[in-house]
Amino acid sequence: MESNNEVKNSNFIKDIIEKDLSDTSKVVTRFPPEPNGYLHLGHAKSICLNFGLAKEYGGKCNLRFDDTNPAKEDMEFVNSIKNDIKWLGFDWEDRLFFASSYFDKMYECAIELIKKGLAFVCDMNSEEVRLYRGTLTEPGKNSPYRDRSVEENLDLFERMKNGEFKDGEKTLRAKIDMSSSNINMRDPVLYRIAHLTHHSTGDKWCIYPMYDYAHPIEDAIEGITHSICTMEFEDHRPLYDWVINNLDFEIKPRQVEFAKLNLEDTIMGKRYLRNLVETNQVDGWDDPRLITLSGIRRRGYTPEAIRNFCESVGVAKANSVVSLAQLEYFVRDDLQPKAPVKMAILDPIKLIITNYPEGQTEMLEIENHAKDESFGTRKVPFSRELYIEREDFMEVPEKKFFRLAPGKEVRLKGAYFVTCHDFVKDEKGNITEVHCTYDPATRSGLEFTARKVKGTIHWVNCESAVDVKVNLYENLVEPSEDGYKLNENSLKVVTAKVEPSIKEAKPMDRFQFIRNGFFIADSKHFSESNLVFNRIISLKSSFKPSK
Ligand code: ATP
Ligand code: MG
């Protein structure tokens, strides 16, 4: 279902595109994930931006796996990334690319640079390269191998490719300027030797291109017009342009940087997430507490909510931290009109209606959505013994507590007014039963005007209640002295009492459990004999969007 409140704001990247292209439908962007982990919300930001721009202008956005680094990549990640992008609602059509399929072209480009006298084979090891590089305040020194002849460079580079040298023994470097104020321009390494098997090219290559060299070539091969990346690449842009300008490509892509998405009290980095998964501190990459897209999906967040959130965050050059409340606002905003309502008691105590006939059950008709009649109604059983939330009764009511207390009257949702006249405690002093009387004249749907009540509480009929396992979440991490630590209370599991219609639920079905929030049937562990729900989000919000 498309969200009806999709908004598109202007931003500086759109201004650049509109200035660069007289026909904006010619815009080509790309999303270039490295397949070394699952995508997270930060990636969603980049996906929404790249695919979103293409969609808005009628241009194109490619999916390109940046698999130039053979060491840590995996097909499991490739598949999960494709899944996540589709789930978010974007389509790369027939434009699925792998950077590794350009290795031949990248090699040819390197030869072209050598022939132009713009690249050389260097025998220094990484320690020597570092010593020669200089610092922010001091220029670097030329490599003693910098003036090798073109012929010698061509010969050595070919032998590098043929596997004649060990890892680290030689590199191919650009010949730019060791005294450049930008350290990235001080004869950066373009190729390194690594005798590693690559997941798609196998053992064909033992030299691999560096990111700063490979990425502009990938963009140029694909005819990318605007190569959108995050701010840490700003200082690399001169190198990006150097590579593009010294090679003959029809389209000269332009790199544009924007600030990463950071979320309050959340650690987004792939490495951190990977560690949590590999050390079994969470239930896989799709643990609902994780900010991975598969975690968010299992948690019950919707793609519309994520897209609206990303749009609301906007695009900026300055780093900022977005509040969790802002994300949650869009989740609620999207679920509110979509999720049918059910009654569920998360922390039950018994309510006994002492003047209701024993053995009688009536079926009450209750609407499935408070604001949308098209959801229809359902029949909910009602009888003498019910469950209510423990927090809906107070022995000594606080000020402004309008729910049940001795002598007080409330409405049971969709049923009757009840008045509390007694309660029972166990030896520890916990309330176990609340005793009430009901007034048959107050049945929901009847025109009853004689008196009003200030509170309505939800309930579930004891006899037909269904036991449901409910996962309640808190933030996965909490601030500590040295940054963040895992929050030990991030997952709380309770057994809820739910009205019988919950048995019809299927995995991924979402509901509003009155007053308790939005819940989703867990996609991983839910079955007919194991009803497991995850709390997507509670109902209260503190965030208001500016528009
Ligand atoms: P991480 O920092 O989590 O390891 P990454 O940047 O290494 O992520 P890539 O697979 O290289 O992950 O990223 C794919 C694309 O997503 C890149 O264009 C990158 O700039 C973008 N991206 C990654 N994190 C964020 C973020 N927090 N906000 C916006 N874009 C991001
Ligand atoms: Mg990366």
C-alpha cells in the first residue's frame, strides 16, 4: 500500500542536478553497497536518496555491489541487500552490477595511466610509503621508484598481475604530487597485491584496485551522472576527479557528498552489528532490536515509514544526530490507519463481575478500527470473569487516575460500565482480583445518558483468552562511561492474554493492541502453536514534525 502522505522536499543535491542537466531525466545514480554485512537504517537513507532522485526525475538508479575487496565478502550479504532494497520499495530493474566485473577494464585503465606517465610501480613497503607520505603540515617525499620508465612500469605491472610477487611487495601508484596539501593526492596507491580468492572472479586476479581508483571508474563505466556519497569522501574528491579526467570516458560523473544519518542512542556501523551477531548477543542479523533493515522489518516497521522518515531527515552537509522520536513518529503515523485493533492484556489481573450471571457468555460487537469503519467489526466474548491490566486498578487512586479504584466506575471497552466494590490480595500484598458490579443499562450501543464515566479500560474474557508470547523492547544500547553498553533490559518477554480472534493472525500481521501499542506477529518464530508477537512501538509520542 502506498502511503498517501509521501512528501518530497527540495535539497542541495537536487539543485546541483537541475543545474548540471538541462534534461533531468538523464540523471543516473547508483547505490553501491559493499557486500560485507546487512544493510542498516543509514543505508536506507542512501537508498531513498539515490533511488528516490532517479524516480522523481524519471532517471535511473543502478544497484552496484562494490565487491572489489575479496577478503570479507559473501553471497549471503548480496542476497540480503537485494531483499532489503526491494522491501524498501525500490527497483534496479535490469541494472544489477558487480564492480568485480569491471576488473578487466580497470586493469586497462591502469595501463593507460602508466602509458601517459601518470602511474608507476613502487617497491616500497607500506611502512616506507607511510614515512614518505609526510604529514598535514609537511610535504611528502618522492618515491625512489617514481621515475621508472613507462616500459619498466608496464613490465612490472604485468608481472604483478601474473603473480610473480608476494603480497605487499609492490604497488601501482598514481604519479600526482607528493607536496599536495591534500594527502590523498600524494601519489596514492591504485593497485595492491593480494593473493586471495574472490567470491566471483575466483583466482583470476592477485592484484586488486583500491577504492579511490575503482569507484570513479565504476561510475564512469555505468554512465553515472551524480555519484552521491557521504562526507568522509569530500577530501577524496580531487582524486576522484583526477582519475576521471585522466581517462577517456564519455560521461564524467560528478561526486556529491552529504552527511551520514546518525540516530540518537544507536550504533549503526556494520562492524559493530556484525560483532553482535557473530558473538550471539542478538537473535541474528534480523533481531528486532537491531537497526538493520531486516531487524526493522521483523520489528514491524513499514517501508513507507522508513521512506517518510528519510525524506523528513532531509539532506545536509553538516553532521547531526536525529532523534529516535522522529523515527518513531513516522512508524506510528503509518501504522495508525493500517492496523486493526485487538484487546490484549500484557500484565493481567482478574476482574469479576459479581452480579453477572454465572455460566453466561455474550458476544459483543466491537469495531476493528477507531477511525475507519471500513475495517468492520468483530464479535468478542464477554462473561463474568475477565482480565484487565494490573495498572488499570489502584487501591488508592492518584490524582487524575480515571480508571478503576474502590467505589469508582469505568467503561469496559465495547461492553458495560462497572463499579468496583472490592478487591483481593495475595500474601505478598499483590492485587489478584478486582470485584465489580455492572449496570446492564450501560451496554455499549444503547442510548445511555444518565451518567458519564471518565475512563474506558480494555479487557479480555478469561475463559476464551489466548496465551500469546509478547516481546517488549527497550533500546539495545545505553550510554555508559566509555560510550555505549548493551542494555540488559532491551528484551522483556511476557505472556499476554489476548481475545480469541488473535488465532487468525499470520506471520507479519500487524495490530494495535489497545493502549499497549502496535504489534506484529514475528516472522521468524510465529506459528499456530507458538503465537509470538513483537511490540513495534508504544502509542505515545513526543515528536511533532515541523510541517
Ligand atoms: P558502515 O559505516 O556501516 O560500515 P559503509 O559506508 O561501510 O557502512 P557501504 O556498503 O560501503 O557501507 O555503504 C553503501 C552506501 O551507503 C555508501 O554510499 C555509503 O556512503 C552509504 N551509507 C552508509 N552509512 C550511511 C549512513 N549512516 N547514512 C547515509 N548513508 C550511508
Ligand atoms: Mg564501507
